[in-house]
Amino acid sequence: MSSPSPFVEEVPEGIPTTLDWVVMSADMATIHAAQRYRCIVDLWDDAIRAANRDEGASVLVERSVRLEVASALRITEHAAGRLMGIGRALVYRYPRVWEAMSRARITDTHATILVDGLDELEIVRDELVSEVLERAEQMPTGPFRRTVKRIVDREREATITERHATAVAHRHVRVDAGVDGMAWLTAHLPAVEAHAIHGRLTAIAKTLDAPGDERSLDQKRADVFGDLLIDGETGSLPDTARGIRPTVAVTVPAFTLLTGDGPAAQVEGVGPIPLDRARELCGAASGWMRVLTHPETGVVLSVGREQYRPPADLRRLVAWRAARCMAPGCGIPADRCDLDHTIDWHHGGETAANNLAPLCRGHHTLKHHTDWRVKAKSGGALEWTSPAGRVYLVHPERRIPHFTTDPPGPPPF
Ligand SMILES: [Zn+2]
């Protein structure tokens, strides 16, 4: 059976519990899935060898095998084609990944994310496979997917400016018919604008909380979207909903900004953007939260027991550090989360960076009303202990850079 990955800190000893059986059967399913990939590739290879008559046969062989697999497994040909593609990639291009899967060190989903991500690159170095595989063995699928995206973006960074320019040229808006009198309005936009639009819709929608208004946030966002585009103004909305401008966090390493060289600028949750675009955003008056990886001094890291509500810059800092809900595997962005005092305020917890973490509403409720226990660890990490006694360590997306005149020691936050 697989050994626990570093995301799982501790598994209690003793007689297997029902949860242990869940884990073991999931591991067996993964091992069988690895074998299924291998067999599908073998089947395909046999068919290629048997038909080794002319070049053009290979496409037909592939189709024939695809139908064979789809019929035998009672799945769609599309799904069968996916299995064949992922299988071939694992067996021939990433054999170490197949190996890890066949030992249940990673799941089928991890393997699929890895293949899809790395296949976007023209050249995949061996060290890159090792780096991604190591993450796959440690992370839940949600954070792993984001990490792979970031690594792939980093690898493609060199050409981001040209690729972005080409992509921007393909921007468009279109309407597709839906059913039941509905339709899809899709806009393909530069990521910064798309997020700014979504951010503004969300911010305005959240102000619409008149008594008796039972619309969901999604419905309100859609209504505001229509109002703004059709009438071009927010006059029909309450005063509180006017003049809202979204915040899109752009992380620009200070060094890159100064020299034009170094790690690329990133839009939170989106990926790298061209440096001149980032410069433009950082020069803009307001509405853009600038997070320089070299922090501006004077940020309040703690107000102790002085006040329950964290000051704005502390909130921003804690949200920036975590980027997302700090529950295991959760992907809800920090700006849609509650800021939770890890040790309750009522139990003497301080309003400080080392006692605050964003939790989405669901996980916030879970923390307070179930037997899950949460402890703050160094570097902004949270240690979650499940009711079954399993311990998981959730790391924030980033660390707060720590500057001090004190003698070196472990960072306090
Ligand atoms: Zn959550």
C-alpha cells in the first residue's frame, strides 16, 4: 500500500478503521487504473504491429482500437480516446509517473492533470517531470492543478508577450443559443479585464441585499451584468452599489518592475501577463491592489487583542498569503472567504497574521461546528486534524517576507 504523502502528516496506528478501508480501496482502484492504461497501450501497439502495412493505416488503427475500447468498457469513444492518449503519454513519455500511479503514490486524476499540463509544452525537461511528480505525490488535486498551471506558465514565460499579443487579437463576444428561452453570451477577453468585470459584478451583486430579495449571488450577478450592458448605468441599483470598482491583485516582483528582467508579473488566479501591461496597471491610480514581493514596510502584522476586526492591510496581507480558503484541498479564492481567527477571539486568540486565515463559508462552519480541529503552524500553515485522527498540513500559497533585526530564527508568521 502507498505510504502517506507529506500532505498527510499523520495516520493513527491500530486496527484499520472504515476510513482506512476507504483509502485502501481507493489505492487499489488507482493501481488497477494504471494497469488499465498499460493494457490499453499494449492493445493499441499490438494492433499497430498487426497492421504494419502502410503509413496511412495508423489513423485507422487508432480509430478501430478506440471503438473497441469504448464498446468493451461501455464508455463514449471520446472517453476511450482520452484513456488511450493519457495511457500512451504515461507509458512512453512519463514512465516514472506511470510507475508512481501503479504504486498508488498519485491518483489517476493527478496523472491526468500532469499529462495535460506538461503536454502543453514543446519541450519537457527531465527535471521538470521530477518537479511536477514530486508535487503530485504531496498535494491534493485542486492545489496540484494550480501548481501545474503555474509551472507550465513559468516554462512558457519567455514568450508570454508575443503569445499574449496574438491571443488578444482573437478577442470576441458571441451569443450561442441555449434551451428554454436562454442563450449564452460569451466574451473572450484579456484575463485582467475578464477578472475585473467578474469582480465588479460580484461586488455590486453583494450590495443587493434588500429584505425579501431571494436571488442567489449568481442570479444577482447575471442581472447586474444585463443592467449594466443594456442600460449602461447602475441607476436602478441602490446607492451602495454605485461607483464600485473591482480590485484585481497583480503581483509584480519589484526587481522585474525595475529591470524588466526576472520572474513574470502574475494576475492572481490567472497567470503571467506581459510586463508592460503590469507596469501600466501598477501605475494606475487606484482599484489595483499592488502586491510587491518585496513588501512595503509599515504593514500591520498584528493588532493583538486591541481589536477583533483586522485592519484593512492585515486582511489584505493574510488573504494574499493564503490566496485561497485554507481548508485541505479547497480552491475558493480568499476574497470570497471569511477571515477566521484560528484560535477564537473568545478564547484569547489575537488579531494577528499568525492567527488569521481565510476560510470559505462552508469550511468556516465546519471548523466551528464539527470535530475537525485546526492549529496554526509556522509560515501561515494550518494543521487540520480530522475526526478520524488523520492530520493534514495546508500551506499558504506564499510566505510573508520577513525582515528583522533580531537574530535569525524561525519566521514568526
Ligand atoms: Zn473552503
